[in-house]
Amino acid sequence: MRNAIVHIVTRKAVQRASRDHLLVEKCIHSQLSAEMTKEDPDIQILLDHAKDLYSSLLRGKTTLADDMLCDFDQTREGYREEET
């Protein structure tokens, strides 16, 4: 009991619960992603793009506006190819 009080006072209990929650969430997300890519392999392309975008955003190499403009240009080019 005394040990529990020390953990609560030092916020270790909250830190551990938060860490455990994040670990469980990461595991569930990984399992869900694996299941989704089995059903539709194109989802893996989207997940890879999201991962690359997130990394670029963290490094400051791109902004969301830049990425959206790039996606818009690619979509527009795709429509032009379909018309010809």
C-alpha cells in the first residue's frame, strides 16, 4: 500500500498507465493494418504514403499544403491520361 501511494504521488502510476495504453494501441493498430492489407493490397500503398508524409512533416521537409498540392497535380495528370 505504501508503495502505491509513492507511485501516485510521483505520478509513476499515471506514466505507466499512459505508456501501457500507447503500447496496446500500437499493437491493435498493427494488427488492424495487417488485416486490412490482406483484404486490399492497395491499402498498403496508402499506409506507406502516410508514413512517408508523417516523416517528412516531422523533419520539416514538407508541409501539408505542399503535399495536398502535389496530390492535386497528380490527380489532375491522371484525369488527363484517362481522357486521351
